[in-house]
Amino acid sequence: MSSINNQAATTSPEDAEYLLAGTGTEFMAALKGQVFFAPLDTAREEMKILDMACADGVYLTFFIPPFSLRTLLREMSTRLPSSTSFVGVDLMKSFLPAKDATPDNYRYLAQDVLTPLPGDLQGVFDLANVRLMFAGVVGKEAAAVQNLVDGLKSGGWLQIMEMRLYTPYGGDDDKTAYDDADDGDGETQSLKDFKTLLSSVFAAIGLQKGFPMGLEGVMKDAGLQDVRVVVVDAPIGKDVSEDRKLQLLSVGPFQLTIKTLVATCEKLGLQIPASVTDNLEDRLVRDALEHGGKFQFAVLTGRKA
């Protein structure tokens, strides 16, 4: 996480500590602790859970806010019977914990979602969970979904969560490809600027209007039943809670993300107005802590027959 100009957004050394905290529960804070959106029977014994693109222990900084997912599998484990087993998969081997630090009921694999799961992990999972990954498989969504579905047992659930920035299902032709999903009513200028920056990169890498809503059709084409899409508001800063710790946890990572996005725009040759990027790190954090704000996530769930 970036430490650049942290003092502009914090009021005390204690506040700064939370911005730099390695325990990272930003994603959980924004969603107020909700982990399971699929109708999973959390009392059932001997379940098997897959977390794809788990990034365990490391902040993600590729095109999306690097919400720390370090505690996601462990958070799931606190809500499920001790007989549950967990498999975390990530492309980056360096993201995964050392074997001697892995509990007996955890297993980690280094591979990407476009590679079929090993034979012993085919048709075995009660839940396959994916968060903030599909922007990295543009044009190959069907293959990614199919590999996840292949890992599910009959009756198992696929749960996908992605940030929603585009106008759904195409929207108004007069709008740009990166209009905000809810038109930004009441948003601070810094939050609008951040979404413009983020969604400009999304558009440049080929994401279509309506992302991630189009994944609904991909899931149905893969044979999933009871496919459902729910839009979830994820507040940040002042709107998260009265708890200053949670407010800071929800906004801290955006500073590094903005620097990453600006660098990505430069590499892609995107022309983003200076009025959007100037001092955006500090403006966003300051405004979120003072005025609040929100993002939207689309959560898609479907059951394997």
C-alpha cells in the first residue's frame, strides 16, 4: 500500500497505522462482512470450498482497487464447520502462503483460471468463489466459467463478484463506454474522477458496456441453473460505519491503485485529462472520509445441476 501523502488523509499516527495495516479487511468492511451470497447451507459438514484468484496475503493492484483478500478463506472458515476443506488458487505463486503456514484443511495451487483444475479437484466443490478477476480474462470468460463449473459437484454453487461501472446492457448510445452505473448522483468529484480513470482502463482492455452483467448469459450457457444477479452497494469512508478504523480500511488502498491506474493509462496511450488525475489520491481519500461514497458490485450466483 502506498504511503504517499498519507498525512493529507489522516488525522493521527493511529489513523495512519490503519492505512498501512497488513491485516487488510477493506473488502469485508465495504460489504459489511457478507461472504456468502449463494444459498449455501453453512451448517453442512464436510464441504469443499474453492477460492479462485485468492491472492492470499497480497494486495491486488491490477486495474481494480487492491482490496486485501488475505483473510477471505479464513473468514469463511469462521462461518463453516471445522470439517470444511478449502482450496485457494492464484496465478502468482508468490502470493500464496508457505506450506508450513498452511492449516491441514487448506490447500493452495498456483495456476490461472483458464487452466482446468487438477483431476482430483474436478466435480468436488460445494462453492466456487471468485472476486474481482474477470477483467483479466477479457474474451475468454466462457472458458474461465466452464473451468469453474467443472470443479463443482452436482448442486454446487458458483459465486462471482465484480465491480459494476458500466451502464447495464448497453445503455444510451450517446454515453461513453465508461459511464458510471448509477450516473454518479450525489458523488464527490474525486469519486467520479476515480471511476472515470478506472473504467477508462476497463474500456481500453476490451470490457463491454454492461460488465459484468454479461456474465449472467455465460453462466447459463455453461449449464448453471437458478442464475441470479444482485447489485450490492459497497460504501466507503464515512458511509461504511461510525468506526474510524473501518472507514480508513475502506479507503486506504485507493492511493496505490490510482498510481497504478495512471501508469497503466500511460502504457496504453490513454489521454486522461489532468483535471481527473491531479492530486486524485489525496482528494479521494479526504472526500470519502468527510462525505462518504459508494461503489457497486454485481454478485452473480448459479447452481450446477
